Amino acid sequence: MSNSGEVQSVDRAVTVLEILADRGEAGVTELAAELGVHKSTASRLVGALVQRGLVEQNGERGRYRLGLGMVRLAGAAASRIDLPQVAQPICEMLAGELGETVNVAVLDDRHAVNVCQGLSQAAIGSFNWVGRRTPLHATSSGKVLLAFCADRPRDLTLAKFTGRTVTDAGRLAEQLDEIRARGWGTTSEELEIGLNAVAAPVLGTRAAISASGPSFRLTTDKFPAYGQRLVSGAAQISASLGVIA
């Protein structure tokens, strides 16, 4: 297919979505008439949208309507706009509850970027991470993003920051499998000596929420409890964004 033909197909597919958004439901004959194409062409377009979950068919009437895939895409778009505003009070609440600094970070190419933060009242460990880009393989948020984001980068450079940084690709892959299985991830002095962190994915987005603090206070035996609390906090953020995880 030529480039002009591909563009025309995309334009027609978008028009189908707009028609269904406006009318609620439509049959192939109606869609073909609106597009000015043969029914077979309209049927192929709708079929492609059905395969992607963007359109679904009413089993009883045979007409088409927008599918749940549209909700997922809308939620993902909204999350990028509203995420810091929605997550900020939850970060502050968790920081007060856990006694550690809580951040939300988003995937940005080969880094995690912190977009909001709730500061701990503790005298030690209240570092401002907002706006800071951190390596994916050496941070709890980064590992969670690698574990749960479908569009994660595949060719990371595993730089060494401390003696505990995971620089072996096979070992990192094992850790990501473990994170997916239990639902949260950790790092223990992998980015900085004396710094530990726990993170959970904000499902339905490209974000993770983490708690970080000095290793003498955020000890490894606290990881499971913190992980579960962060999973709960992440679910609150997803729900507030209207994201279907």
C-alpha cells in the first residue's frame, strides 16, 4: 500500500471512531455510507479496530460500538496530564504514614523521572528528587517500570554505581520476573550506599510510586510491608485517574 493509501486508511479508521463516539452504535452499512466506501472496505476497517479492542460488536444486534480499548487509551493520556496533581496528596499521605520520602516517577526513554514527592518529616533522608532522572536498573521505581511497562527499553547500559548495583543482564531479568510475580520491587544500596527503596507500579500508566530512605531505617525486613502499602497507594492513584488497570 502507498503512503497516501495508508494515510487514507488511518483517516477512515479515525472517522469510524468519531462516528461511533457521536452515535453510540452503527452498522457496517451506515459506516460505509458515511465514509463513502464499499461495505467490504468498511467491514475491513471495523474488523481491524475490533482486533485492537477499540471497537466491539453488539452480539444481539450486530452493530458496533466503542470498545474498552478506548477507555484504556483515554486513561493513559489523562494519566500523563493529571498524574502529578492526583498523586501528590497520596505521596504526602504515604510519606507521613511510612516515615520515608515517597515519589512518583514516570518512564522517560532509558530513565525514570520523578514528577512529584511527599517529603518525610525525618531529619535524615528528606532529599528532593523531583525532576531528577535516575537509572532504571539501579532504582526501585526503575525496576518496576522495566517489569511492568510494555514499551520498556530493551538495550540498557547497566552502569555500576555501587558494589551492589546489578550489572548482569541475566540477573536483572530474574529480578524483573520476581517483581512481576509479587507486584513490587526493591533496591538495597544499588544507586547510593546507605539508600534503600521500595516501589510499586501505578497500573494502567507508565509510572511507579516508591518509598526511599536510609538503609539503617528502611531496613530490608520492612520491604514486604512497605511494598504492599505502596501497591495499595498505587491503586488509589489509578482509581483517581479513572484508569482501568
